[in-house]
Amino acid sequence: MTFPTLSVSGLTCTELATTQVALISGGADTQLHRFADGRFAMPKTSSVGLYSTDGESWSEGATGPAQGSYKCAAELGNNETLNIHRTTTGEAGSTYTYQRSTDDWVTVSTSNGTVATPLAVPLNGDNGSSEAGMLFHHGVLVKRDSGDLIATMYGNYSGDTRLADGYPPVWNFRKFRTIVVTSLDKGLTWGNPVNVGYDKMKTRGTDSDIQVITYADSPILAQEGLCEADLVYAPNGDMLCFMRSGARNSFDNAAVLATPLYMARSINDGATWDTPVYIADRGANPCAATLASGVIVVVYSNPGTWLCFSDDNGHTWKGHTQISTSSAYGDIAEYDEDTVLITYADNGYTQATKLRVVRTGGVVPARVELLANPNRITAGQSSTLSWYSVNGNNAVLSGGIWGTGTSVSASVIGQSTGVLTQTTTYRLRMNSVSNPGTFVTRQVTVTVS
């Protein structure tokens, strides 16, 4: 179908370009990854990758990150990319495979890591197959303040006995829960599992005064539990987790029926999570992108492929619009401060649409990111700082050799901290180009042992 004209209150949405990228064949999908240098990677087939710098012209190359069964990919700074396989193996899913590149995917190494989820048990899926333990999906972030990694997983804990609705009981398909796990060593080991959502959703509560709004935790409307989660930061720094709740079973002749899209919020970098809320009437494989302009855009599917928007840090959602009749999974990434690149299936082809989303009359805040690589060292070693901004200037960096504050360039890749003998916190402060009275601060800590 033709990409639709979008009418969203408070936003101006402009289709900049739609490109028919490749015929869908050989197990290809629309998984999208953006490198730190601005390149995009997407599969053409299961063994051939596509690369683009503008989202319109694509060239073939080796398979990139976040493709096929390697669901999660993260840019760690200093040209380093981590690529995580979805499957955990061994007792309670204790081992997994990952790929790492330290030269922007020119060379890639493969290793095994471990995941500590002591309550996890083997799971059965929506086609009757079994997995040894919980599964990674596409949600992975570098934590803003610490530089550690946080990733979503889904599966079953030992007490999860509720069967998924509409599936043969003999499959023993138990409803999924979504958790997050944290890595302190760039993906070698993962632990500290925290529950995000399982059997409860937030609903309107009751009060004797009808003018008083209260909330309650109610049984969740979820065919399969909560799974296939994605993570983003909202413009205000809250962490948001978007989750599928069902949509279909894996029979060729099964109808694709809508089940809700849920979102959970954390105000403390994933340490605890609010009860999930219902934000759309369907939501398989939700993928989200946060723009520097202050807008969050989510692509989701089943049935059809859809977009929705939030300009208030994910508290309300609007503009729910179908962009394709295909129920195949889509993906999304930030292109620049007010533009997203959306990849999705349509009429047997993978398509890429560049969509500009501008807040009508709104202030555009600065987006600032600061990374340390590595973020844990031994005394006498050094780390490397990298930072960049969109719509930010007048940058001031403090901590370590920068003291109480030194003016620096708005974007720097690969700045040495110098030799460190103690744990040091670095803070980067910028103001908004379009609203000079608005400031954004990011910090990262290099732990010295």
C-alpha cells in the first residue's frame, strides 16, 4: 500500500522518501541497526546484509548486527558493537552466544557468555517447540549514567503455570513474563534479573470521590503473557519497555487477531518497573525510537503494520495509523534529530520510509549522550570517553582531568581519561540550540578497582 498521509495532533509528519529495498526471500526480515557512525544495516537474505548511509540507497555486504537470530545489538562507543544471539542453552539457559566488533563491523569475533536467571525454567513456545531458558529479544540499551548494559529477556519462571490461551494444552505453552538483566562487563556475563511484567496491568481504580483518579493492578489481557520487548529512553530520561501480549499461533491457516501492546516505565534506570499499561489494541514485536526533538515513535504489527506517537514522554499515545497490510515485523531507528527510518514489509518487498516528525510549536530539547569504554578498569589504567549531541552546544565536561568544568566540543569520539587511580564520575552539560535557556546533563562513572 502507499505510505499514508499522517494526521497527528500536535505533530507534523512528512514522508521524505519511501524506497522499495529488496524482494523478501531466503528468510530475510526487516531488523534494522544503526551504527555509531550513522550507517544502517538490514538483511537482504539470511546470509546477505544491506548497508546504507541515507536510508535510500542500499549496497550489499556481509550479514550485519541485529539480524536473524542475533536479535540484540548495541553500540558501546569507541567503534565497538555487541551482537547478542536470542537463545540461551544449558541448565536454565545459562549460556549464550554473542558477537563483538571493535572496528565498526569490519572484523567480527564470536564468543560465549553466561546469563544468571536462577528462577528461569525451560519454556515451550507458540509452535510447540522448547527452549532451554529465557530468550533475549531486540531490547538492549547502554545505561546513561553507568555505561552498563541492560537487556530484555522473556520466558518462564518456575512458578509460571498459566497456560497461553488458544493453544493445544498438550504443548504446555505457559504465559511468558518479561524481565531485564544487566551486564557490567560489556556482555560477557549478565545477571540481576528484574521483573518488568507478567500477569498484571495498570487500570483505573475506584474512589468515593469520582473527581479523584486512582489506579489499580488488574489481571492482564494477554493471550501469551508478555514478550518480544524493546527498550528506549524517553526524552526525560525514564526508561520505557514495550511488550507484545500475543497476536496469533503458528498455524498457516490461523487468523491473525489483535491482542494489546503494553508499556512499562522505570524512573531509576531499570532497577524497578511500574505496572504495565495498555497503549494500543495490537502490538507484536514493538520497536521504538526516541527523537532528539522530544517525540517517541513506535512501529508494531499483527494484524497489519502500524505506527503510534508520544510527545509527552510516553504518558499518552496518539496517531495510531496503519502503514502496511503485512503483519510481518517492522523496525525503526533514529535518522536525525526529527526523522526516523522505518523498515517494514509490503507487497512482498522490504521497504524503508524516512519520516520527519516535528512538534508543532514545541521547544526542541538538546539530545546528549556520553559513554565510557570500558567503564570498569583497574588502578593505573585509562578509559576512553565519547560524546555527541543533536541540537546541543556550549558543552562543558567535568570530572577527572576536566576538573569542575572545561569547555569541550559538542561531539568527540575517543577522548582518553588519562591514568585513573580512583573511581571517577564525568558530567557533560549542554544547552539547546533552539532554546538556550534549556540545559541537558549526562553523566557516566568509570569504576576503578
